Amino acid sequence: MVRKIAFGLLWLGFTAYAFFLAPPEQPSTFELIKNLSIGQWQGINALIIALFNLMGIWPLIYSAVVFIDGRGQKIPAWLFAIASFAVGAFALLPYLALREPNNQFVGKKNALIKLLDSRVTGVVLTVATVILVAYGLTTGDWDSFVQQWQTNRFINVMSLDFCLLCLLFPALLGDDMARRSWNPQLFWLIALIPLFGPLIYLSVRPQLEEVGVELIPKQPAVN
């Protein structure tokens, strides 16, 4: 119960900050989001471009765990995972508050779970992240980014959202490791490395085993 309350309060606090305490919204925000979304990046700080695209990587990282974790939940995990592509931690915090501990995977893996469970998915996401981080760090303007962070609500909240997603992943990591019977001593090694810890985990974690799958013979039709 303490865990649920903590995540609930964190969600309320982050929401209150985003709407009432963050820097004011700028008139150019909609145009900035549109240009970032369609790839018109001319004149945009590389750090903002990298951060915006990393905010698309994070929901994929979480989806690789949440869709699997949701198999044993009473709430529709897929709904929160999909919403996270639009609002990040704003969607995932309620899921973390409402979910129950779940260290087993029962049933067959459908096509989506097979894709998310694949190490290839983790490797692809890792390569994409390395490219984005390298691009942002080598060509970005930190002074301009700090100024925008202090004056632009979108940049400010997106940055904090990124940090929250880094901090929240361990809340799902333990159960996912248990579902795979993986060494729990590796938990902190993965949890303490922001962004790349989860990516490395997705790239090397053992595959899920289908447990409790029973084939029920079809009953002959009654004429």
C-alpha cells in the first residue's frame, strides 16, 4: 500500500508542477513540437532534437516490460503503455500505482510479446539511443538548452519526464527478472545505470518461457 501511495503522490506532484509551477508555455511551442515530429530540425538545438527522440525510445523500453507484466494484472497495461508514447511518465505512474506484484508469466506469447521479448529489439533500441545521445552531446548547445529549460514549459517538463522515466524503471525490473529466473544480484547493476542499464538489460535478458499452457482438445460437434 505504501508503494501505491508513493507512486500516486508522485504522479500528483509531477502533474501539479507541470501545470502550475513549471515555466510558462511559449507561443512557439506548438510549432516546435510539429517540426520535431516531422523531422524539420533546421535551427533547433541538437540537444532538444535528441531529447525529443529519446522520449520516443523510453516508451518502447517500458513497453518491452509493461506488456509482459500486464499479462497478470487486472488493469489493461497496454492502455498505459500506449499512452506513454504521448505523455511519458504521466501515463506510467498511474500504472505503477495500480499494478500488483507479478513475477510470473502464464500463457502463450503472442506476436507482439515475442517482438518485445526479443533481444534484437533491445539491440536496435540501444543502437538508436547511442546515435541520438552522441548526436546531442557532440553538436548540441548547452547554454541555449539551459536557457530554454528555464523559460520554456515544454522543454522543462520533457526534461523532468525523461529523468523520471530513468528513475522509475527499477520498479518493474525486479519482477521481470524474476519471471526469467535471472540472478537478482544483477538488479542494482542495471538499475543504477540511467537509460543504458535498461537497454543493456533488454539486449541480454533470457527469453520468457511459456508456462502453464494447456492444450484443450476440441469437443466433437453434436449433430
